[in-house]
Amino acid sequence: MVKVERVQTGVRIERNVLKVLKALAEYLDLSLGDLVEGIALHAFEGKAPFSPETLAKIEQLKDVYGLTLTAADAHALDETR
């Protein structure tokens, strides 16, 4: 195991993205923080973070929680208040 220092942060995130991430973390038996760290570390190395099986589960969760956003939407979101 690698020793790390974690910090508490307040991150704003789209509601349905968060719902899918939380459900996926539960499905994978991870904390939300561990899931986000894993996704980021894979992305930093240009590697895909999910297996085909996990991607299929993500599609199911997106349907359940009404997540229709895609990567193409990532830099074109307008927040409602």
C-alpha cells in the first residue's frame, strides 16, 4: 500500500453525474473519493479506468438516474441557480 495524505474538499458537480458516481462507487464497493481518485489517475496516464463490464453497468446507472450528458458537453454546461 502507498501512504497518501488526503484533504477534504468541496467540489461542485452536476447532480445526475454525482448520482451515477455514487451508485457506481457502491456497486464497486469503493468510497466516492477512491473512485474519483482512480478515474483521475487513469486519465492522467491516458488509460481507460473501466472494464467493458463496468461500462455496461454505468450505462444502466445513467438510464436509472437520467444522465444524458456526454463528454462533448463537458465544457459547454450552463449552471442554473
